[in-house]
Amino acid sequence: MGETKTLPLVARYADACNLFDVPDGGKTVKHKLAVLSRHCEKVGRAYQDIEKTVSTRLHPDESPDAFARRCSEIAALGIEHIVVILPGPWTDDAVATVATAARRC
């Protein structure tokens, strides 16, 4: 997510950019995407050619509805794919939560 080294390299060479879901209402993700867009302009690359992804943590007792809402909010920022991480190993409940949320998005 580095603005002076990583994002310029992403703008020039990468097919995708993965950001982290910082719990600040999308402020950091919006800012990083704007920085990436400016770097794309500088090197003459179409911003749309880079896939934008976010890594987000599924909270232990998060409901499918809450997770689906959060994913929708992330997508509204311009994110195309969400990578789901857990604080520990995947459980049947976590898989069920993500699967149910995915059907609701």
C-alpha cells in the first residue's frame, strides 16, 4: 500500500492491486485508489486495467447479513474482489457465513 514505491510499481507493471480493509469507513481504501489512479495517469496506463482487491477479516461472530453489507460497502469503493481472512483456521461456520453472504451480494 506504499504510495511512493509500491503503488507506482503497481501502476506501471501489475495486473492487480490488493489493499487492506482498514476499519475507517473506507477512507484509506479511497485514498489509496486515488493515489493509484494518479500514478496510472503519470505512466499513461488505464486505471481500469488494474484489478482492485481488498483483504478483509471475517469477524468471529459476524452474521452473513453484516458481512454482506460490509462487502457491498467495500465494493462501492471500486473494489472488484474481496479476499477473506480469518484470525485462525477456517471453520464450517465461517465457510457458511461467507457462502450465505456471497449469495446476498
